[in-house]
Amino acid sequence: MKTLLKVVLLSSGLCLAGLAQASEVLESAMKSLAKNSKAFAQAKTAAEANTALTEMQKAVATAKQNKPDTLVKQPKDSVKVKQYEQKFDALTQEIEHAQHLVQAGKLAEAKQSSAKFEAIKQQGHKAFK
């Protein structure tokens, strides 16, 4: 019985540690996303803009894979999880659109995407934070 109790406690501890680590990864991705969104908005050159947008894409991919605590126990095909993923899909599309504009030499026009990035962020935080 003591052995079973030890196994259960150890398993529970490992699960909690795994959830904490996933939460930290998500938080780090969100911070990177915010930092690079700001860097993109302040970019003076196409190279600076592209660097920020590339880092944003990486952060989006990481955040999409690491669900917030409110969604961790939800099935992958649940409505809430799908909505969470759709927010990141929408953000990815906006980032790609901005990248195309930057590559076409339209940095000022691309920077207008910052407002869309912020709107998607606000919607996501309202729904999932």
C-alpha cells in the first residue's frame, strides 16, 4: 500500500511539473510574441521587420502547441481548443500577409498589420485568459 501511495504521489508530482513547464513555455512564447510585435511596429528597415515577423511566427507555433491551463484538460477536438487554435491561425495569416508586404517593399503598409495583431491578441486574451 505504501508503494502504491508513493507511485501515485510521484506520478501526480510529475504531471504537475509537466503542466507547470508547459505553462512556462506558453508564457515565454507570449512574451516573445509581444516583444517582436513591438519590434515590428518600430522597425525602420525591411530586415528588422522580417526578423521580428519571423520570431513572431516561431512564437505563434509554440503558443499554439502549448495550451493555457484552462484548455489543458479539454479534448483536442473540443470547440474551445479549436477556437484557441483558430486565433493563432488568424495571427499566422496576418504575419504572412505582413511578410509579403515587407518583401514587396511596402513596409509602411505592412506596419498597419500591427493593429490587426493587437486586435487578435485582445480577442484571444478575452476568450482564453
